[in-house]
Amino acid sequence: MKTEWSMGMRALMWRAVTFIYQYDTWHHSFARFKTSGVSVIYELSRIERNELLKGDALSRLLVSLEESRQILPSSEEEFGFLSELLQSKELHALVKVHNKILSNGKDEKFHPTLSNSMQIALEVLDVVAPRASLKEEFKEIFMLLQRPHIQGLLCAHDAVAQKDYFPRLPEIPLEVDEDEETVKIVQLVKSNEPLGATIKTDEETGKIVIARIMHGGAADRSGLIHVGDEVCEVNGINVEGKTPNDVLKILQNSEGTITFKLVPADSKMGLRESKVRVRAHFDYTSTTDPYIPCKEAGLDFIKGDVLHIVSQDDAYWWQARREGDRNMRAGLIPSRALQERRILHERSQQEKPKSEEEEVNPHLRGGRVENHLGKTTPVHLTEIRTSISPSSAVELNTTSALANYATEADTEAWSLALHLLPTNSPVGLCSVSALPGCQSPKSPRCASKPKTKKIMYDTAENDDFDREEIATYEEVAKLYPRPGLQRPVVLIGPPGVGRNELKRRLIATDPDKYKTPIPYTSRPVRHGEVNGKEYFFVTREKMEEDVEAGKFIEFGEYKGNLYGTSAESVKSLVNAGYVCILNPHYQALKMLRTPQLKPYIVYIQPPSFETLKETRNAAYARSTFDENNSRGFTDDEFNEMIHSSKRIEFLYSHLFDEVIENADLSSAFEQLVRAVNRVETESLWVPASWVQ
């Protein structure tokens, strides 16, 4: 309800501001109102802007309208429309709003002192967040600034202060000639700044038209050049029949002032900047992309960058800028749909012999080529003279690995068995099967039956994961630390990489703060064991029932007994204010990565083979692959660790919040501690659905 209220307020304020902006044009000597090809002229020079405060301003306009009935050759219908408009309650209400602002604005009481109040509020949140748990005053302002109606008010204030009016009103027609086509003359002066517009040849008419306006560029800021405008002349040279490259040559040979004669497009809607932020899950270099419409307008980025998507109007090419760089002009990047098609096409081509390769589908390149007006002749808008005259539960097979599920009190390694749920089960299933070349714990090359692990995830809670099987972009938003609610820290990595030791060290630094969930088991209680200390002991029937109900993040069977981690145990630790530390099998991410838990996922990466072998042998690291024999790692096990890590990265790297290479255990632990501290004190980017 609060969000709806704030949106309604913003809409009302924009309506009022739009009217005020339009009313500011009434001080011109003459204005022409064009209806059905007939111009109705109003002499407004008698009415000064300050006279709007007088109650008879609209009455005088109405009288002037009546006097014009005998002079102008317009129909009664047209005069009736204008008369009804000038007497409407809506117009009078907006005039009252205008008069209030005008009367109080004389002493600049209502002039904005800043235009970025929302940005300042976000900076205040960053400062206050780490202190919200220390003092009640900090907590109060922290909660206050996150309320939807407060943020809506600040956004509305900034929109008015920045004069972000919508819709943008057309220029006042100064000359009218019904027999000519409407054109506008825009004069520019060269500078080092590109114009921020691209041109193309219209496929239907063959005319040169403005193909794209880049957000933040000179053309966008001017408000006078629009997508679809037809280019008639450049510096007096007619461009009819010429190509975009010909136009660029004309610009290249021009010096000083450049004059464009343009035929306005039918629709001249202003560019509206979207608020969407995404995290990129691939590297992109525009200069090596043969299909980008205009290389000069491209935006390069690397995997992990957060991008502000300012426009998604084009189905194939979005406009974006790097988050935090508000001054830069937006650049072109491939859209999600285009990038997904490219990846699928690349994979299919890799599976085909070269003789079977087909011509690239136009949909894979975005369909058209554009030329950047600033490519050879960067121009800067310094003077404008304008005259307008009429003329849009996947199964994954992954390498199996032995999982060490035991607590410190129980070092049993349990084999993981594949179980199939009934077809009517509401819980999704992601199975693990051995691939050629994988290792079992006891044999270097799968001489024994491969071990498998069943991981379940709630498909209703993780639709985004299934969409991101081909990882391109993920919509993100800032998540601020929540007093009393800590995000779980999940350590992911191949078996033997050192996750257990890192978890043990982290918990040892503050056992009252860091906790790991107590696992469940159907094994009988042994002498000296206490229920709820090392394990929660339940019957096999009860555990199987909970497994069917999807209550376990992961589970497996060892020596006829079931072991598993309950999702409710994780939630209980989080709600109690502890930092829950987990090191599950990587496929458990599909169950853990939900808006309810909001985990921080740390990938523990092995170093190169040489470094891995050197550091592990120097530290006398012991392998856990052989439960009956404590020994060092073999070369095959080192290779398998690296092979497994590459597969994990290929399938799940887009889910990682942090990557730590465990070449040196002490160094890796220090990095882990710093990462955990950031989670507790800083605002971080997370999937947008977690915040909404």
C-alpha cells in the first residue's frame, strides 16, 4: 500500500510539474494552437507570467477566445473544445498548484538545495548500517530510510529538482506554413565529445534516419534529436540517396559549425532511464564483436561487473553504463535474449564439422548495422537554433565426489546414493551421476561403482536458477546488513580443497557467533551421545518422510543409516542471530540460494597442480578419500581436484559471491575472515528478488 501511495504521489507531482513547465511557455508574444490543420492564434503578450497569480487570468483567456470566433476561420467544434478546456476543473486545480509554487518561490523557499537526495540517503544507509545494532537512534534512522514511502518521496523530489519532466513537451512552433513539410534545423559545434547518436538507412524508405540516441550523450541532453528523425541535409548538402558512410565523410570534412536539417519523427517520446541493475556473468569486448550495430557505441565489461541498464527498448541491444559512473555516456551491450542465443549457437557450432556450419542467423547479431555520428566527427552541442516549419526442475549431470559430512566427533565418510522422488512430488530433483574419467575414493579411475549424491531444491523458490542455466545477466539490488539477522556463509569447492579446515578455524575464532547446523541421522544413539549435540536422532521412517517433503538441503546413506542437513536447522540459526557456516556439496546451492536464507557463497578454489602438490606435501595434508588409511594425496587425486573445480566453476560460478584460492591456508583464512566481515557490515549486491 505504501509503495502504491508513493507511486501515486510521484504521478501527481509529475502532472503538476508538466503543467507548470508548459505554462512557462505562455509568456511568448504569440503561440499557435494547431488542430486539424487549422491554426488558432492567441495573443498572449498582454498576460505576463506574474499575472497568473490573479484570479482572472484564465477568464481573460476565455474572453479572448470568444472574441476570436469572429476573426478566425475555425469550426465551432474546435472553439468548443478550447472553451471546455479553459473552464475545466482539472486545469483550474493545476493553475492553483502553479500559483502556490510561484507565490512562495519568490524568496526561493522552494528552490531545491540538492538534486540527489536519494543518493545521499543510500550513502547514509551505508554509514549507519554497521552501527544499527549499537544504538537505538541508528537503528531508527536505518529503518526509516528503508521505508518505501520515504524512498518514493526522495525519488519524486529528485525528479522535480532535476527537471526530469515527462512527457517532454514539443518546441513552440514559431512559423506555420501548411503547404510545407515540417523540418527542424539543429546547429552543432565540433568538440571532443561524441554526439551520442547513430544513423542507419531506413529499409522501407531508403532515407538516412537517426537509429539510436545514447543516454547521457549530447543528443540526449539537447532533447532536440530523436530516434526516427530523418536526416535531410548536413551543412547544406542533400543526403538523399547517400549511405551512412557518405554522411560520415561529409561530417569528417566539416569544420566548426555543423548544421543538420531534420524531419521530425512521428513520435518524439523522451528517453526514460530505467532503474535496473544487473551483474554480468560473461566478459564482453565490443571491438571484437562483429555484429554490434556500432562498435564505437559499445560498452566493454568483465564477468562480475554490475551494470546499470538504462534502456531495454531494443530487443537485441541494451544501453548500459557501469554502476557508480553517473557521468559516462551509456553504451551498447547484447541483451539477455541475444546473448543466450549466441551461446546456444556457439555450442551447436562446436559440435558440428566445419563443412556443416551455417550462415549466422541475423537474430544472433541483432539484425542491423548503424554508424556512430561521433565516429569521425565528434560534435558538442554548444548552440541550437531550431526552426520548425511544416514541409522476456532441470536435471544436471555432474562429476560425483565423496562428501565429508561428519562433525568433529564423527569422522565417518558416507556414501551418497541416488534416490528418485515420485513423479507427483512437489520437490525438484537434481541428480548426480559419474562422468567418464571421474574418480571414486578408492580407485583412481572409477574401478568401483560411482558414488552419487541427491540434492533437492524447491523449484517454486528458485525459478531464477533454472533460467540462468545459460548465465548471462542477473538482476541485482543492494542488500543492507540486517540487525539481528546474519546471512549464512556457504563454502563451496571440490573435495580435499580445504573447506573443512577453513570452517573449523572460522568457528574457533568465535564459537558464540559462528555456528554450524547439527545434522540429522537415523543411526541409533551410541553410548555417551546426547540428542541435539552431535546429531539429532530420528527414526528412519521419520527421516524418509521429511526427505520426501523436501525438508533437507542434502542427505545420503552410509552403512544403512541416513544422514542429512535440515533446512529448518539453518533457518533457526539465522533467526537466533548466529552466523551459520555451511560447507555442503555444490549442488545444494539450488536449495540454499533462496530469498529466505540469502546466503553468501564463497568458492574455495584450488591453485595450479604444481602449487597444489607443493603446498599440500609441505603441510603434510592427509587425504580423506580413503577412509581406512590416512595418507597423503596422490597425483591423480590432485588432478581430480582441479578437474572437479573446473566443472564446478563452469556450472555454478555465476552464483559465487567470493572466490578464494587456497594456495596457502593462512592467507586463504585471512581472506575468508575479511569476506565474512564485509557481509556483516557492508551493503552488497544480491539477486533483486531477495530485496523485493
